[in-house]
Amino acid sequence: MSGRTKRQPRLTRERQIVLLLAALAVIVAVTAAGLFLKGSLTLDNLLVELGLKEPTVSMEDIPDYSGEPYVVLNDNWPDFDTEDLTLEPFETYSELDYLGRCGVAYANICLEIMPTEPRGDIGQVKPSGWQTVKYDCVDGKYLYNRCHLIGYQLAGENANKQNLITGTRYMNVEGMLPFENMVDGYVEETGNHVLYRVTPVFEGRNLLASGVKLEAFSVEDEGEGICFNVYIYNVQPGITIDYATGESWLEGGDRPETPAETAYVLNTSSKKFHLPDCAGASTIKAENREEYSGAREELVEQGYKPCGTCKP
Ligand SMILES: [Zn+2]
């Protein structure tokens, strides 16, 4: 028979520690997998889910849009670390995530980083959820603007794709611009510094942000001049928006069929576009010829003109 003595299985201290660590690893892995499935796995979100960090914006705290372009958060008190209260200018932008979406943009706004040149063209940047659509009820017709997270007048970042999101005209002009102008005016007048942070809020895997959180705090006078913490809605009155894709339609109307992508041939030199079977398309030099599939509107927006023969 076996010479082993029969005894109660007992866990040594080492084994207890190993089991505890394994249990923790499982909890972290399960939480991470959950976030991954929701499409929002980032270190920050993981720390928030594990209770190790305060959430920046929780949509549960945001009331539904009810006619005002923004709501005040946390009694209008921003959430900056005291060590950030510096006179050192800085600007940081987040890497785009795996869906091509922007993250937090954070800067210490001061005269040094303000632009000295007029703004250039940003039409080549296509932020996540971008659609070229027009409505008569929208000021300027276009529903969406390429919306700077940190306004151009504050940091001079123009065609930086880490600083541009798809934003409604309403959010851009009624929501963000008054705050940008307030900070701009204050810095121009006082020469002081303003901590300024913009957090675009994407729910799940949505390509279009539901809104942006905007926080600002003037450094020299400790918030006497500028101090706010608001959430601005990425909505457009009269228009229904699908935040997953950026598609839109008139409120109360039917959701349109997704328009089929049309094929065109571009001459990148003459900036003309043709239908693929146009005789003019066949004579384009190879180095100037480009196949394109998409919306006609987008080509026009990029400065292309329709060929007079095939009239695409
Ligand atoms: Zn043609």
C-alpha cells in the first residue's frame, strides 16, 4: 500500500497568495473583456470599471438634451490636478483609437500658443462619423462641421486629425464657440494661462460623439476669471442622428435608405470628375487618374468639378 499519510489538504500561505493573484487576474481579464465587447477598452476605462479611478464622464449623469446646448457638471468645478496649475505652456492630443476616434485634448492656453496666422483649409480631414449632408433648417446648410476640440483661436492647431471631430453646426456654434470666445477674450486681455481640456464622449462603438466635456480654469487668479465644467450636446434641433454611423434624417421623418456609393473617375490634375464610361475618363494620364467610390457631394466639397460631357 502507499506510504503516503492521509491528511486534510491545507493551503500554504504561498498557495493562498497565488490563488488570490489568479482570482484578481480573472477579475481584471473579465472586466477588460467586457469593455472590449463594448468597444471601449482603454486603460482609463479599465481603471474606472475596477473602481481605481473616477470616471471622466458617465453618460448616466448627463440628462437628455432638453433645448439648451449644454449642462453644467459638478457645480461647474473642473477636475484638474493641482500639479497641472502651471505657467508652462503645453498641448497634448490623444492617439486616435482603433475606430479612428479622437480622445482627450488638453492644453494650457496662453498667448504663446495662440495662432498668429489665419486658418487654413481642413477639408481633407475626415473625422470618425463624417458625413457630408445638408438641411435647409441648419444654419449654413451643412449638418456637420469639422469641429476643433481645442478651438483654432486658442491653440492654432488646424488640420490636426487628433483635434477634429464630427460635430453638428449647433454644437460647434451654439455650444462650444461661446466658451472658446470667453477663454480667448480672457487670455488676450490678461495674458494669463487657462487650463483647457476637451473630452469627446463616444458611447460604445459609436463613430459620432454624443457630446464633449469642456473644462477650463484660469491659473494666475485660481479660477477667478475662468472656471467651468460643462457637457455640450452633439445634437441638431430638428434632425435625428444615428450616433453609431453619423447618418441623419429630418426629425419625425423616415430613416433614408443608405445611398449606394457611386463610382467616378477623377483627374487629380484638372480636378474634374467623370463617370467611368466617359470618353474623357479614358484619356486621363495614368499619374493623374484616380478611381473613386463614394458621394458626389464629397467630391464637390474637395473642389472637384463635374465633367461637362458625361455630366456625372
Ligand atoms: Zn466625363
